[in-house]
Amino acid sequence: MIILLKLNPTAAEWAETMDRTLFQIGNRGLKAGGPRRFGSVAAARWLLPVATVAAAVVLGRLVDDYWQSTPYTSLFICAVLISAWVGGLGPGLLAVALSVLAFDYFFLPPMVSWAVEWNVVPRLILLALSALMVAWLAASQRNRTESLRRTRDELAATVEELKTVNEALQVENAERKQAEAARRRSETHLAEAQRLSKTGSWVWNVKTKENVFWSREHYRIFGFDPDTEGGQYAVARERIHPADRRAFDENLDRAIQEQRDFEIHYRILLPGGEVKHIHNLGHPVLGGSGELVEYMGTTMDVTGQVRAGAALEEAFAKIQQSEARLQTIIDAIPTLAWSAGPDGAVDFVNLRWRNYTGLTTDQARGSGWKAAIHPEDIGRLADQRRRAITAGKPFELEARLRRFDGQYRWFITRADPLLEEHDQILKWYGTNTDIDDRKRAEEALRRAQAELTHVTRITTMGELTASIAHEVNQPLTAVVNNANACISLLPEGAPNLEEVRQALTEIIEDADRASAVIARIRQLAKNAPFERTRLDLRDVVTEVMALARQESVTRRVTLRTELPEELPPVSGDRVQLQQVLLNLVVNGMDAMNTVEEGQRVLVIGVRQEARAGMPSALVRVQDAGIGFKAEEKERLFEAFYTTKPQGMGMGLAISRSIIEAHGGRLWAEANPGPGATFLFSLPDAGHVAT
């Protein structure tokens, strides 16, 4: 504010008028420059943060429920601002702490929980930093305002003191020097207080529009030297920013016409180019007949407050930008992502998940995501998911997920828990990855492998054609011989019925034996699906021995079995296990082709063992052949790898896949002497993984 004053009344009259007016200003305070405090107690200052944060929580919930808007951060910043502005830095810091806790408890997932998720920690940190900055800025502004208030109080006290001194001077002239000294001290204190609070005081004559009084701080604010420059109205007015000069004049003219207090905010432009923001308060001083004589008031340099407000707005903008960037990153992740609470209830799905399924976040929340799962998969998926979440372990599950257009595709669901320091689950985070193409490829591979297995089985049967023909020929020859014996036992006289009955019984047994051989051949030859039943491996060994007996005779190989009296049953497909064992037997015979006939011994043994704490059956096929090299041990089971000139390299690879499909293991070991041993183990029927 610019004051131009001419000293018309006497010094005593001016001192008395200034004393009374500044006392009124001190009591009235600022109308809009800061909070007014009239006898508030400490309890109210500390209760204010609780009330403002609670109001922010309630208002945030109402806005979220009725308008689906989430201005939580702005509401809490407002609560911190009010608390720091009214109560000071201490209540402001309390409001910061309460705001962070309330924001985490009421508005961040998991809701109504003190738990903090790792992906929302940046938001909490940003809120805390922004709130601390706001609290500090507001408390600083409050301190300046408090300093101004104290300055006004001191000014009022000084005026009162000056008034008392002046009255005392009229009564007793001897006390005038003491009063003058006290006034000078008061003026010195006032000047120092004004300097610290960046507040100047002034008196301006309305009629002459001239200075009556400027404090030294007022000179400093406007860039004048109080010792060399007079601070004239015209010169001071020229320093008002051109964009604000007209509004300043209009505001002042209205106040003069209405003889009322005025309050003006404007900018000044100093000669060096510095721009300051000024806030003026003026109070009218009336003469004895009610005419307006002077204006008295204060001038405050509020440049710091204005810059603090700009910094606060910039902080708000950065918070909004950070939230927007975080949401963009989550939605731009090239996968279907989601999160759930500790109980597995879904509370968030990203944009890609929503776009793929056509469901909104509200529709997917809780267990609503099940609407996108194929009806045939939902029961199995929900049960497996529930068990995994109860166990608190990461899981991978496969199910078909419906696209927005109604098409179902296979997805693999992967999820990991977020644990606190005491291993309590705070959150589940998961993704859904499209594996439909992979599933189709796996199905095609499975069909091709099944066909290849069938081809290998037929090839193995072809290698045993001579043995099979001999096995079938033996019972058929016995049938013919027994039939001829029956004819010879029926002479023209009385027949020997007992011998005939015995011959016919042998015919039946031989026919059954031939039928069994043919049945086993058909089982091995047909491409039947996998069928798991309880089996005794001793029976499987016996059946394979019957099929390979003639081949061993042809190759001059001695077959020997080592079968225990008791063996736990296994669960598996009889034909496939026969195929594996038959393939190992034929490979053993092939390995002994170049060995002397007396050393061609093939041993098939079965025994019980414990593997990983569970009972299982172990089958070994031991030959005395040429063996294999150490570097070939693992390659023996690779597809298309063979050590035989006419081999396909598929027998052992298919055999291993069959054993692994039964929950077992197939491997090879070199013998201490000549030859090699191939072994496979199978879990007993009571411990087969489902």
C-alpha cells in the first residue's frame, strides 16, 4: 500500500490518533490473509487434525460411493493444510501421520487393513512427502502471520504506552524525556518486529494524498532508502505492476468513498526487475465531525507465501502425474494381470484383462472372475486355487478363459503371494498367459507320439514273428496230435473213454494256450488308449517271457528270471508295460549277437524297494553284451539315437515316456563286467499320483 501523508495536526494529536487506530487494527486482524486466533486453547489445536482427517475420510468415501471419484489425496492434503495453518507445525505433522494411516487403511488395497502392498508404497511415500511439504509451508505461513499478529499486538501496546506517556507529559513535564525514550525503544522494537515479519506500517492523508508516515520496513519492501528517499506517492505508485495498477486505484477509491476498511493484493516491480507480491490492510481514521482524514494500516511482503502456494500447486500436479504414469504402466503390461486379497478375493484387474474378457473391475471383483472361466473348468480350477491359497504357496493352473466375443482359449494362471516379515500373506499377484496355441501343439505331439508308439510296437512284433509263430505252432501241433490219439482210441470195439477224456482235456488246454498267445499279440498290435489297472509285475514278466522264448532259442540266449514271492501291485496299462519290457529284452538279445553262445545270458529280475519314502517295484533287464560307453549313457534315451545299424532310435525314448507317464523312472547302468542293465521303477498302486 502506498501512503502519502502531510503532517497537519500537532504531534500530540497525531500520536494520539495513531495510537488509537493501530490498537483497533491489532484487534481486528486480517480479513483474508491468515487465520484469526482469539483465545484458542492447546487442546483444540491438537483435536483439529483428528477432525479434519476424519472429515477427509468421510467425504472421500461419500464421493467414491456417489460419484465414483477418488480425490483422496487432495482431501488429505486439505486436511494437513488446515491443521498446519490453524494449529501450527506440530498439529500439521499429526495430520500428516493420520492422513497416511487413513489413506492406507481406508483407500488402499487391502481395504480396512493396516497392511501395505509393495506396489502402493510409492503412492504412500508421495502422499507423505507432499503432505510434509504442505504442512511445512502452511506452518511457515502461519508463523509469519503469528509474527504479524504479535507485531500488531506490540504496536498496539506501544501505542497504548505512547498514549500513557503523552497523557503523563501533559500532567507532568518532567516525565516527558522518559516517555520519549520509551517511545523510541518501542519504535525500535516495532521496526525489528516488522523487519522479521516483513510487515511495514503506514499513515496516509486522504485529502492531500501525501505520506504522513512510513516505517523503515515499508521503505525496504518498496525498494526505497529511508535515509535518502522520501517515498512520494507518485514515485511509489509507479512501482505497482502495470497489470495491477488499475485494480489498485479502483479498490482504494471505493474504500475512500465508503469510508471503510480495505484490503488489496497486488504486485510491485522494483527497478532491478524483482517482482514482489504485496498484501495491504487499511483502516479509516475519521475526524471530529465524521469526515475521513487518514488511512492507517500495514503492508506485508507475501512473496514467500505466493511462491509456496505455487510450489504446492506444482506438488499437486506432480502427484497427479505420478498416479497417471503408474496406472498407465499397469495397464500397458503385455499380459492379463490381477491382484487379490489374502483370502483370494480378486480386488483388481488391469486394462488388458478387462478388454479381453469384457468384464469390468466391479464385475470381476471378489469371485466375479469365475464368469469368464469355461463351465467345465470352473469346479476344478476353483478347488485347486482354493487349496493353493490355503497353503500359501505360488501356483500354476490351467483353464479355458472366455474372450469378450465368447470364444474360449487355454490360459495358464500363475500367482505368487506378497509376504510380510512374519510370513503373513498381504496380497496375491497373478497373471493369465495365453497357452492355447501351445496346448494345440501338445495335443498334436501327443497324437503323433501315440502313433509312433504304435508303429514301434508293431515293429517289435515283427522282429518276434518267428518266436510268435513257434509259440502258436506248439499248441496247435499238440491239438492235432491229441485229436489223432482220440481217433486211435476209438477202435471198433469198446472205446477207452478215460483216455479219450484225457486227450480231449489236453486239446482244450492247448487251444487255450494258443488263444492266449494270439490275444497277447492282438493287444500289442492294436492302438488302444491308455488304461490303468492294478497289475502284478510278475505276471507281466511271465507273459513277456512266453512271447520271447522262441526268439531266445533261435539266438541261443538263455533267459533267466528272478521273481520274489511277494511284490506290491502297481497301477498301469498292461500292454504298455509289456511293450517296455519286451523292447528291453529284444535290445538285450541284440547286444549279445557277437558274444559267444555260452555267455549269452539275459536276466529279468523284479524286487521291492522304497523310493522317496514310498514303496515301489523295481524291474531290471541285465545282459552280457557289448554294453555302452559312458558318454552314451544319457543319449541312449534320446529320440532317433541308436547304436544298432538297422535301429530307428525310438524304442528307448518311447519306453522312457511310457514309464514316466506311469509315475516311474527308466535308466541304464553299466555292469561291473560285460554288458549293461536297464532298470525301471514304478510306485505301488496305493501311492500313484492322481
